[in-house]
Amino acid sequence: LACRADGDPPPSTRCARDGGAPRARGSRAISRADAGRYICRATNKHGSAVRSIVVTVECECRGC
């Protein structure tokens, strides 16, 4: 997931599966196992903001 936020100074952002470690950015194949709740956090010297996102994965391919 891409986590974006605006601020002054620009915040650092990261997104992780709820209860999991942040993953490296980049494109990769996704699967149904990637579904779940994710927490995105933006932080700068003024504080932080958090957003919770629920991701569902639908698959029409064989072998998912």
C-alpha cells in the first residue's frame, strides 16, 4: 500500500499490516493472504496521524 500525507515539514510515512512489520515498497504479486487490516502512519515534528484501512483481495485466477 502506498501511504501519502502532506505536511510542513513533509511527514515520513509507513504502512504495515495490523500487528505486523512494515513491508518494503515495490510491486509484487498479491494473494488472498494479503487481505486484512493495515495501519498507515504519517509523522513529522508536529505529531502523527494514523489511518486504518481494510484490504480485501478478490481473485478470478486459478490456484489463488
